[in-house]
Amino acid sequence: MTLSTLIHAGLVRPTKPRTALVLMGGGARTAYQAGALKALGQMLSSAQPQGAPAPKMPFQLLVGTSAGALNASFLAAHAAQGLPALDALAAFWRDLRSHQVYRLDVPAWTKLSRIATAWHLSRQIRESGALLDNLPLADTLHKAISLQGIDDALSAKALHALAVTASSYSSGVHWTFCHTARDASQEVWNRPGRRAEFQPITMDHLMASSAIPLIFPAQPLWVDGHSEFFGDGSMRQTSPLSPALHLGADKLLVIGVGQPQRSSFGGAMNAHHSKQKSPIAGYEPAQSAPQLISPGVGGVLGHALASVFHDTLLGDVEQAQRMNHTLDQLPREVAAVMPYRRVQVMSLQPSESLDELARQSAYALPAPVRSVLASLAGKAAAGGSAGAGLASYLLFEPAFTQALIALGERDAYARKEELMAFLAA
């Protein structure tokens, strides 16, 4: 989060409290968000006094990146329903299947060797710029997300704004597209490498935001009077919390889908070495170290995607919390004249390894995709976990998504008191 963002956030004084929901990207992993939000809806519903009016959506701002943008837009389209929108998102994920998101055509002859598979995939990437065809996703989104529903929610003030991010391959600029009831009168922001524009969100924006690099093809969008090709909004996203702050949020609930821990053979080997006396000092290890196995192309690509999707969030949250702590230490008179304002931030992350859940569910992948991942994994496939990171972004199957929904529910309920206090503050 840059200093200019913090100063701008301090100058933006919303006329009423605004709570933002910030949903990060991660392909199929974002089913976790649906589970956490479902549990939150149940908590809020049970806290309502008997006979009280149906509770409204607890978030006035919805900000999403990549598959998180799809979740945010789904909620925006159902925001007028109030809390049932949170349960509807979980139901959408429960019914989702991989063939509704992408397709991969692999000729039978490529199964003869990994070289043949690699040649076919490289040719396909050269021709289309992507490994998979995501046209099925466009059809799924048209059926699940009503653009008119978003407009209706904004007009009825059930929602203040929806923001979706995407990254331009043409210019390298990271764009945030914001949709409010008064798009034309809103003031945009322009920072080095980051820009915003107020315009109605369309299916093209959602396809662009969720276009995972090398996995899904780029999507053209019209900006600054010309067309540019866009890809996943997680790329070059240096400040994930910035759009919510620019839109006037004073509270942010951020749900990521990062990896809490990553078990690896290499890590086990290093731990083994740490217990042995150094050979430099004249000692030999008691036993030979395990053989180091290459992660293969699939493992490297999975690691690269993890960096794209998850590396900036926790740093941004930490910086916001550090700024809050600094303001709390200042005398009230001094804090009042500073160009900053206190913003509450709460982050919810998976408590278990999503890579491990994906490894256990990899059998549910469509056969062509499973075959390709096995080819990409190389020798490490023998270990059973190679390519699990990559698979976790593509496993739009109940074996994986329902496990994620259940994990999201458990993690939310484990922090129930904190969540309820945060939303009630």
C-alpha cells in the first residue's frame, strides 16, 4: 500500500460507514471464500432478534480480483436479497463443474509420450496464447450473474460499489473498474502502474480479471479510447486493499486463499541436514540425504501462480494494521489533523494446505487435464504431490470445492467472536 493511497484514504471521509469485502483470486481455490461467507451469513442470521426485519447485505463495497471478482460480482447481483446472497454463492459453487469453466482437447496420439504432449501443448499456446479454452466460463457467468441485478442493487442502495481488477498486457498498467449508481460523477485515481475507471461492469471485465496467465486467453477491453488486451487482475497487483480505500471503506474484511504451509521434499532434506554435523568441520552425515527431485514444469508453474495470487495480500494487510497502530499512539489532537484515517482490517486465510486438499482430489480432474498435469509433473509425479499446486486452480469439481467450502465454514466459525465484533463495531 503506497503512501499516496493512505493519504487519499485519509482525505476521503464517507458520509456513512462503509464496510468492504475484498476477495482475492485463485481459480477453484476461491470456493473457500464461499464457505466462509456462508458461515458468516448464518452467524448474522442467528444473531437477529425474532421478528426483526430481514438483515441486509453486511458489505456496501465489493472488491474482487480474478476468481474473487466472479464471487464479488455474483454477490453484487444478489445483494438486494440481503444475507441469502451469501448462501446462494455457496450453492453456486456446489453445482459448479470443470466442464462449465474450461475445456481442453488433447488428441489421443499425444498420450504416446510426454514429448508429444509437450509439443501439442506448446503449439496450442502459440496459437491461442493459453493452455485452456474458457468459453464455457462465459456461458456459465451469463447464467449465474445478472448484470441488471447489479444495477438494481446499486439503484436500491443495497450496494454502494462493485470493483473488479484486471492487468493490461498491452500497457502493463493494473486497472480497477468500478461500478456505482453514479459512475459519471465519480473521481478516478491514477497512480504509477495503477489506474481506475468508473464504468458498468460487463462479462468482458469478469473474463479479463479471471484470465489466469498462460492458462486462459487474454481478453480485450476498451480503455482510454482504444482496445487493450487484459489478463488476470492478480498480476502486478501491488496494493490489493487500495480500491476499497479509494471507494471510502472504513472497515475491510479480506478473504484470501493463500497457502499456510507448503510441505516439500526439499524442506525435509534441509531439516535432515540441520541435524547432522557439518562435513566442513570434519564430520560426515550419519546417513545420506534423500534425493532431491525436480518439481517439474507443473510444480514450477504452480509456484509461479502462487506468487501471482498470494504474495502481496498479507503485506498490504500488515501495512494497514501498522498504520492503525501508529495513529493509536498519537495524541488525539495530532491524529485529528493528520491526512490519515483509521481503517479496520480483518483478514481470513485458510488454516489448512489447499495444495494438499487438491492432491487428495486430483483424481476428479477431467481426464485430459489430469494427463497433461502428469506430463508436466515429470519425475516428481512419483511422489504423488507434484502439480498439486497447479491442479488446485483448475479443480472445479465437488471433491475439491466442497472440501474448500467446509474448510471456509470451519475457519469462519473458529473466529466467530472476532468476526461478529468486527462487523458490529
